[in-house]
Amino acid sequence: MGEGCSRILDELWERAVKAGASDVHFDPDPEGWSIRFRVSGELRPAARWDLRTGMEAAQRIKLLARMDIAEKRVPQDGGLRLAVGGREVAMRVATLPTVRGERLVVRIHSPWAAGAGLESGPEGRAEDSVWDRWLRCLEAPHGLFLVAGPTGSGKTTSLYRVVAEWVRRGECVVTFEDPVEREISGAHQVELRPARGFDYRRALAAGLRQDPSALAIGEIRDADAAWAAVHGALSGCRVVATIHARGPGDVWQRLYRWGVTPGELSGSLAAVLTQRLRPKGCPLCRRRRRGNAAGGVATPRQPERCPRCAGRGRVGFEVLYHLTVLQGRGDGREEEGRRRPSGRFQGVIEDPDGGGEVCEMVEEG
């Protein structure tokens, strides 16, 4: 693990951040290592390393992420912070032992997602947008508020936006995470240690003694996390958490399977924000097509050598939100005894270059 390996990794991180990659995959095989970037939801080949270079790079990443470099038989998680392009970038590292060797996935948290955009959220939303209604629901004195969606749909970013908003209002916020993915100034973030007996149940008991205004749970993925989320809300706190689910119906089923009773769920759950990602069309290619159409020039369906999207026609994502508020909860505008979904989708366009714009898409029914 000499200077050559460090230089190769530094160049790889710079390429990944410049390309707007959300994840970097390190895949071993009998002949070497394949490196791929996930950009706009697609895995793109980035490099090909020999076996020695790949092994040295994997060991260095695990060392920087404070993992056990000698352990390759069980999955591990870790994190690191690196200076890339003059800015500090937070990364989460996850390993997985496979029959071909130990593969790694490094998730890159972009400076935009962790910086000003996290605290203030996207600008230019309509007054009655879904996100604003979601924030109004979170002003309730107690209740469980869930952010649902598939893997990679931006649930954690939405969770941290809520935490940052609570901190901005001067509230005492305690988070329980396994592991902590991003640090938020002013929030009291707790990293669980299940192997040492510090699990969600012990964390909840200790956290409630800190007189919190609100609690946040990084992800509900087992019965212990579900128990902590529900009982934290039943204790009189506001609790926000993420959960892998396709929609509100899937949320109920998963919580029931984890031992949450119907009475506990009806007494705690206040709202569910479901979100999805949709690729955004490349604006440069769109302008070119419009210009060519105005000049009567035929344009191929697939752009060629576009400097912005590399010919794929997509840059970044639109995030589609759908809010379901349960009866009598939320901002107080729901009629008693009714369960009223919002019926509206909010699209937030995130740009890998750090910019952003907002569009509103309405879908009734």
C-alpha cells in the first residue's frame, strides 16, 4: 500500500466526484478488478485493475474506513472523509464476501446534498407543495413520520433535511443510526454498537432521558428498530425514520411482520412520505434539439458526444414525492375520520454539478 496505490485512489475519487457518481463499485474476479461508477442510476465502467492493485486499494479503503483489514469472511461497514477537489467529501464503505472475493461499494455523499441544500431544501417550490405540507405535518407535538421508498431513492437525504430543519429551529434532536452516514452540526447523533449490546432499545431509553424535542432513526430494517420508532412516538416525541417500502400499504405490512400491533401503529403513525427517483433529461441535449428543430435539421434520438451526459441523454434525477396523512393528524387540515393522501407529486431536480431547479407535477386521484 504505497504511494502508487494512494495516487490511483485519489485520481479515482476525483473522477467519481467530477462525474457525479453516487456510488463506486469494486468487483473482484479471477483476472482482476472491475471499477464502476453509478451515475444517474446507471452503472458505468470506470477502470480495470490487476489483482495486486485491486487488493492493495481494497485494503487501503478498509484501513481508512476503520475496518478490520484481516477480516474478509463477514460483511463490514465503515466511513471516511477525504479532500477531493478542494472540498471534504464523506463516504460510506460496505464490504460483502463473495465466492470471487471481497467486493466493496463506496457511497459518495456529495457536498451539495450535505451542505446548504440539506439545511434549506430546494428553492422555488410552490406554496402548497408536498414538501411544505410534509414539514407542516412535522410540526405536530408527537407521532411517527416515515420516509418510504426503494433503495437509492434519496430517503436518507430527506431524513437529514428534516433533522437539519429541526436543528435550525433550535430544537433538541437525537438520532439513532447504524452507522452515522452524515454529520449534522447541532444534532446529537448516536451510532449504535449492536455487537456490544448498545442496540435500539438501550439507545431509546438513554435518548429519552436527554429531554429531546424529536428523535430520528436512520433506517427501520428489523424488529428492534421498529419497536424503537413506535415506542418513541408513543412516549410523546416526534420520530422521523426511513423504511424500505413501495408505499403506505407496504409500510403497514412490514411493521406488522416486525411485531408492531395494530393498536400501536394506529396510535403512533402520523404520515408517510413516499418518494421515487426518475432520470432527468440532459438540458444541453434538449437545447440542441430545439435549435436543430427550429433550423429544420434532423436530430438523432440518441445524442452523440454530449459533454454533459456523455451521449446518454440523462443527467441527474427528479425526485417524486407522495404524502399520505393519516386521519386527524398532520397539519390539522384533514377532516376527522378520513384518511386523505395528498394526490400530488413534487419533483426536485438534483444536478451532479451542484446546482438544482424545481418543477411541480400534479397527479390527481
